[in-house]
Amino acid sequence: PPFEINGFKVAERPGEQWISLEKQFGENEVIKLEATMFNGSVPVPNQGEKAGLPGQDVQLHISMIVSIFKNNSNQVLEFVCSAWPDTIAISKLFVRQQAKVPLNPYTGPKFRELDDELQDSLYEFLEERQIDDTLCVFLHNYVNYKEKAEYIRWMNSVKSVMEK
């Protein structure tokens, strides 16, 4: 049976490095979310380092594209985000036509350069749609599971080809 989180149905996409989530929001909105498997990391101090011992852990990163479709519009609001283990960070926001994805769309200024109030209201906009810290925690757990499943699938494929 398909997984669900915050009302989103999760599509597994076996053999791919992406997961898709989708849900209806309110009367006239569909939200589609595409998330990668782990595709980056940043070093974070581990417990030993805080105690004066050398060493670092890494915090894994998932890239996410959130597309919001309104039934009465042919435009799509798209957020490019990072899903960290316990928080979401918006990096870009742009509007595109539903029918086509331009090769190099103008994506506006860097998100961090926007007015603080506008940034806050955009985070609230996503939170109202349950694109939030809980979703990030779920994605990290799910991608961890998917990493293992894809590795097993890959090993079986390699074995199968080698045995032929």
C-alpha cells in the first residue's frame, strides 16, 4: 500500500533517485513534491568535538521541488528547497507556465535576499500546506529506507548480469 504523510501520497519510483508526493489542498489546489535521495551534506560538530576531541559528523541534505497548481490558473508556483533532517530551507521561488518548463527560467532574487517579512510569509504558506519540519523528518527516514532498498536492487541487478 502507498505511504502517506501529512495528507501526501508517496509514490516510490523504484530504480530512480527521486520520490514523488502529491495531495489535494483545499478546493482548487494540487501540490506535487519531487524529492531526491540524499544529494549533499554539511559537516556538523559531533559530541566528541564539543568535548574538545577531533571529529565531525555530517548532516544529510535532500533537494526538493514543490509545485503548487491552482485549478483556475495555467501558472505553477514552484519552490526549490532543501530538506534538512529537522527543518526546511527555501532557496528559490518562481512562477512558470503549467504546460512547459523553460530551460533557464528567471527565478527571481536569491531567497535570502528577499524582505524578512516576505520570507516568513512564504514559509507560513508552505506550513499551511503541511510542507514543514515533520515532512523533513519523514523524508529523511524514508530516503534512508530507499537508499538501502535501491542498493539491494542494484546488487541483485549486478549479480543477475554477471551470472548470465
